[in-house]
Amino acid sequence: MTSETDLLTTRAALDRAARAAHLVVACDFDGTLSPFVSDPETSRLAPGAREALDALAALPATTVLLVSGRDRTTLSRISEIPTESAATGIHLVGQHGSELESKPAALTEVEAALLTEITSRLEAIALPHEGAFVEYKPSSAVLHVRSLPRAEDQERLLSLALEGPAVRDGVFATEGKAVLELAVREASKGAALQTFRERTGAESVVFFGDDVTDEKGFAVLGSDHDGSALDVGIKVGDGPTVAGYRVASIDEVVVSLRHLAAVRGGSKPA
Ligand SMILES: O=P(O)(O)OC[C@H]1O[C@H](O[C@H]2O[C@H](CO)[C@@H](O)[C@H](O)[C@H]2O)[C@H](O)[C@@H](O)[C@@H]1O
């Protein structure tokens, strides 16, 4: 649990960021704007999240993005936000930062063969266990174990993958929440945030995230890390982080986004 002091400190940082000449507001999707569910296809934005994102995107000199581990097509389908940012002002960045507006280069033959190999090794791990399955993405495969009833079985399957296909040369492993993702291309949410910072000339980047993959995003924030003194990294929930600030839940993310929109828009925050 985060304390009331955490929330007040976070709000004060957001109030400072709200004064930036140009502001980038970036949010992770799963676990930050969307509650966890067993079937990743059924994930949706939390109540009020879309309205808060829209309110920010409607403000001048404010760039809004979702930076997700999902591929862009899937992210668009489940978030119900079009891939074309012109319609909404909300940019979708997929595959942990490697998929911006343009499609990434096609996989090389070597990468494609490696992806086929690690995918079938993950399938072999998942197959005997009801509830375990593999999610397929353009440059990665994800072993899901959330639906296994026993925590020790979840751990065992993840360990098998970590000690097996994950250590193959050319494979980039990312441990997530009840998942292990194996990719054939390295990605960084931090690089994506820096791209939008440079593209917009933003004086401040605000980034909300809950998972291990979001740490690369938090790492580029703040004046000590090639960012700006007005940057705000906000970790959602418990767990170690390099983010400077914390909120307790997805609901608090939505409240914080609404607060930021109200302050930046010049109206009194609710
Ligand atoms: O970067 P994110 O937007 O947070 O995406 C990270 C991974 O999220 C998804 O998995 C997580 O959410 C699922 C649906 O709630 C849940 O079943 C799973 O246990 C979570 O780890 C997604 O399926 C992955 O592809 C993303 O990389």
C-alpha cells in the first residue's frame, strides 16, 4: 500500500510537470490502466481511464501515449483506441517500445527461425498444464501461467523457461507478472520515451508503469538520467523501482491523470 503522503508527493510533482511548455504523458497498459485478467484478449481500460486520456490529449502542447508490451494492433483492439493518433491525439507504442507508428522492419531469417524455435519450446512447457498457454507477438512469444491454481506450479513453469529457451543466444527475456516473454529483438520503453521527448521538445515526461519492463522507462527520467528536472516517474503498486513516485492502484492512476489534466487545463482539480 502507498500512503497518503506518497499520493500528496506525487500530486505535487504532477503540479510542477503541468507547467511544462510541452508535456509528454505516457502510460503503460496492463496493470497500469487495465486490471489483470486471465485471458489477455479480454483486457479493457479501467473505468474513467479513456476520459482522462482524452482530456489530456485535448490540451495544447500535450502529447499522450500508451507504451505497452502488447503489439500495436492488439493494443488498439483491446484499448479501443485507433492506431492512427490523428483521430484521438493518443499515440500507441507497442512491443515494449520497439513498435512506434511505423511498422518495425520484418524479422530476418535468423530471427524468424529463432522465434519459431523458442515458441515451440514454450508451447512444450505450457502444453501439459491446463491454464498455461503461449501468447504470440510479431517478435516474441509469451508464456502465461496466471491461471495455474498453485503458485509453485507457476514458478516451476517460469523457471523451466528461464533456464531453457531464455538462455539461448539472441533471446531477450523479460519477466513480467505471471508471464515470461522471450523476444528476438531487444526493446526499451526508455528509448521510446526519449524518441517522443526529442520529437516534441518536451520539457517534462510523466510516465506511469507497474511492471519490470517499465523500469527501463523510469530509468531515462529525471535530470540525473538525461531527462529533465520536471520529469515524473510513477510506479503503480508495490515492489522495487527506480521511479521517484508511487501510487497504489489503477484507480489512483486515473485520478492522477484527471488531476494532471485539470491543473494543466487551468481548471480547479476535483
Ligand atoms: O507493458 P504492458 O502493457 O504492461 O504489457 C505487459 C504484458 O501484459 C500482458 O500480460 C499481463 O496482463 C494479462 C492480462 O491482464 C495477464 O493475464 C498477465 O498475467 C499479465 O502479465 C500481455 O499479455 C503481455 O503480452 C504483455 O507483455
